[in-house]
Amino acid sequence: LKYLLAHCQRGLVQARVHPPSMQYHLLSYSILCKALAALSGASASVLPPSVEIAPGVLMPRIIMNAYPNSAGWVQVGGRGMDAALDYGDARQKEMGHAVTSSGLPRSEFFVTTKVPCCPTGPFCQDNPTHQACVPFLPAPNCDVSRNTTADIQHDLDIIGVDYVDLLLLHFPCNNWENTVRTWRVLEAAALSGKARAIGVSNFNRTDVEKLVAVAQVPPAVNQAGFAIGSPQNATMGRDWSTIKRCRELGITYEAYGSFGESHSTVPTSKVDVLNDPVVKRVAARNNRSAALVAYRWTVQHGMVLLGSSSKSVHMREDLGIFEFELSDADMAELDAVGMDTLTIEV
């Protein structure tokens, strides 16, 4: 039944990609998918829309960091998952188990993992008073160069797959030469089939431009923190200028931290997104939760969304962000949250 549902969802995606000649098939697939979903106990939501990030590589517009309930994400219809070497073996293994135990073909999933760029640091968790500390989970032994080839193989072994769909460099090294050296290892992974696409995370506009200029395999994705009320942190690529430049260079921008990460060393928003009065007002106007509005705002700006949840009920709701659209007035109100002056160029 799960296989039939997956096949039905693939057909629905294809029907959506080829309008208007496929409109009859779109209606038929929609009815069939909902019936199969009801029988299987899965979400009635179909597979989310995708974006082509590299030739032949389609990335779902919503990815989920679902630990420790990645199996629940699969059950409700999610297929895109995210982890990293820095997150620890337990998280990567749990994600991989959800894939391998699902009964679905590996090709149904979009698996992302990340490797650190070392040397860098110090990390804020270890040295919170350092002015230039790196606000990410500490990577082990990152004060010296690491064997990135071994790190990539470790990720694959722990996840339990032969390849990942997207391999990211988690952050830049502390100097550009080391960043390029590490990028070459990711390029080798792409060319050897260990990664279908490669990209970066937390790179700013200058970093992205410099990397594109020397890359043999261009970065497909830049994953960085961005939310309603963004403080426009240009150092970490959390600003409209970086987003616009990525778009111009054909790089997909994937945004995490949609709720603001108020307890983080470097929050992604100036406001408490879920309790902001403007967000709540727009949510009430659309009869949706503040969380769904925050997520919808992200994808409606053309970004891939990296969400985070371990509750199946929330994950099922999250897939509903493609079932409604915010009005131009809604988007303008949300764009203005936390902005002293409004300059949005994308």
C-alpha cells in the first residue's frame, strides 16, 4: 500500500509539472492519492513540490530535521531529511533507519548531511565570551585540519546509505585556502557518486561569490538561518543580499530557524516569531497557525524550508503549507516585521 501511495504521489507531482494538458490526470491522481493515504493511515497530503538544484536532482521544498521521530515524518508523507556529522552519530543513524526501514525505494527520499570545514572556531558553546566564536554545535577536533574524505565516508556508513542526495560544507574554515581545499573533497564526492549534489551552509554573499569563481562543481544549495524579522546578519549569509545573489548564481537558498531561535547564540529573528502580533494577525486572517504562516512566508519567498519537529501531528500540519497562499498584503506586513527600513529585493 505504501508503494502504491508513493507511486501515486510521483504521478501527481509529474501532473503538476506539465499543465495544462495533465489537468485531468491531476484531478484523478489527487483523488486516488487521498484514498490510498486514508487506507494506509498516512497523511492525505501529497509529496511537496520540488526544485531542481542540479541536473536531474529534485529537492523537496520542505525538508525536516525530525529527530527522534524521522519515522513519523516518513509516515505522514515527508521525504526530505537533514542531519550533520556535528549532530552526532545517534541523530544520523536514526535518520538513516527511517529511510532503510520504510519499505520504500531509496530513490523516494532526499537525504542531506553536512561535514565541518576545519580548522575553524572557537565554537561559542566552548568559548562563549570570544568575540569571533562560531555559533554552531562544536565539531570534534576542529582546531586543526580534518580528513574530510573520512568524514564523508563516516556519514554514509552511519546513515547506512551508499550516497546522499545533498552533501553540505557546514560552515567556512577560518581561512579561504582551507575552505577551498575542503570544497575540493566535496567535489570529489560528487564526481564519485557519493553525493548527487553538493553545497554550503552559513556562507555569506562574498563567500558564495568567491567559491563559485573557483569551483569545478558549483554549489547547488546555501543553507542558512532566515526568518520573519531577520536581523540581516550579512556575516552568516542571513540577509536579503545573500539570498538575491544566490538566486542570480543559480544556487537554491535553504532557510532554517523559521521561528527565530530566540535562545540561540545568534537568533535568526529580532522577534519571537510565533508570538509576534503581526504574525498572529496574519495567521488569524488566514485561519492558520503562526507556525504555518512562518513556514509559508519562507517558501513563498522562493526558499526551500528546513523545518524542525518531532511531533507527527505538527509534521502532518507542516506539509499543508502548500495548500494555501498568503496575499500580497500579508507578505508585505510580514516582510516589515522587525525592519527599521524595508529593502527587500527578491
